[in-house]
Amino acid sequence: MKAVYFFCRDQAIDPVAAHVFSSLARLRDLTAAGIEMDGHPVMKAEEGGHAFYFCRTDKVLSHDYDRYLPRLTRDFNDFDFAGLVNWHQGGNAPQAVFCVHTTGDVVSGSWGPADPVLTRNLLLRIEHNRRELGLDGFLTVHEATHWSGIPHGGRPEMIPLFRTPLVDIEIGSQPASWSDERAHEALARSLCEVFTASPGALRSLLCVGGVHLEPSYTAAVIRGDERFPFATSHILANQWIVAGAYEATSGPERLASCVASISGGVHAIAFHDNLKGAYKDRVRMLAQELGVPCFKHQKLERPQLLELW
């Protein structure tokens, strides 16, 4: 299997990515892959029969997507997984956090391909390395689906054109966290561990509603019962469900296209109990059409009671 990761070299733009790449270069035996990006050689490592490619860019990938997309589709469209390493910040964001999120624009219903198994693997490896490196003040969270290209003029219709599942992998949310060398190492270690074996009983969830960093969805993956393992991929935060008017006639079509973008589909839909009735109706209708269970997020705390295994 093959994975590719992208790192903006300019620390005036991105205060995290270059540090993670430097940590990676110390930990791994990197060799030139024979191609370049923005004039910089793409580096490569092989481990466990898998290949990992590391691309340094002059700009953040999603901030200049019109320019980078042709390269992505030419060189990396047949890869199994991709990650954009960068930073996280926000007024209400936790000060010390690792974030992973899938790519998509909920409002328009434009979805990047998502792989729940590999997204889960990455979250679990980051959490493992966080603990092993003694980063007790950090949280590992699965952030809601979004695309950072939108504030930089990116067109949502470009998102699905890159056919490799792409996630953002971030360190947040303050300068002290961005510069933490152990945090850089935690991510660097995790990038080459994404293809670790997963349990056969894994159940894929579509998560709808809740806040941007909804703790119940993350907890179901990284703190759940190992006998009843969940995987998450696209998470549709309440704010963008409302902004996208998913109660409108186009709501069901956008929800169905979201499920279609998830590798292997979904085994169930979990919705946040605070979701308004009109949106709950849309979610229940989708579950009925898919023939999968649909339940409130609180039930994720007792997976043994769900008829999924």
C-alpha cells in the first residue's frame, strides 16, 4: 500500500509542517523518490512492505489547490491514503491538541473520498504515540469534516477530483504547542503506522450533528470497547448542516453522496441528540434507505447494546 503526505516548507505560513518533516527525517531513512514538487525532491520511505512519500511544498496544499490539483491527480491519484500536515488554531480551540479530519464541504455537499479504516488507524497511532511520549496535556480529536481551501478561494467542486482519501493532520492550537518537539515526533511516528492491521469486526459510522470538535465521536474510536470497534470518517457538524439547509429538497441527495464517498460504506449512522427535528428526519430517512441502524450519540457509550456485531 502507498501513502503520501504534504508539508508546507514556509514556517512564516505554517508553523508546524516543516518541524514534523524534520522530525521524520531524523526518525526514518528517507531516499529521493525521483520526482519533485515545487522544485523540492519528494522523499520516500519503505516499511513493512508499504511505501510512504513525503512532499514539501511552497504553500499549504489546500490554499493553492488550483495549482496543486493537476500534480495530485497525475502522481498520487492511485495511492491508498494522503495527509496534509499543518497547524490548528481557533478562538475556542484547545491549547494542546492533535486533530485529524476528512476533506469535504458540508454546505455544498462536496466530499473527498474517505477511508474509515485508515482514518481510525491514524487516530489510534497518534493517541498511542501521544501517550508514549508523555504528552499528557494534549488531546487527540477527530475534527468535523471541512476543507481549508474554502477561505482561500478554493472551489468545492475540486474536492472529489483527487481520488485518494485525504485528511488534514494538525497540531494546535497555540505557539507553545506548534513548537513542541515531542508533538512533532508523535505525528512523525504516526505517519508511517497508518497501515497497521485493523480488527475484522470494525463498524463504520457516519456521524451527523454536534460541535466542531465533538467529543463523543472521538471517544467512540479511541476510548471505546475493543470488542466493539468503531471507525469514523466524515463527521457533519451541526453548524454546517444548518448553513447548508439540509432540510431542503437537496438535503437527501447530499447525504447520500456523502455515504457514497466513504470506502466500504457505513454500518450505522449516529446523530447528536441536539440536532433539530428536521435534520434528524433526514438522517433517519437515509438510514432507512441504506438499511442500517440510526441512533443517538449517547448510545456510542454502550456499544454492546447495539445490534451491530
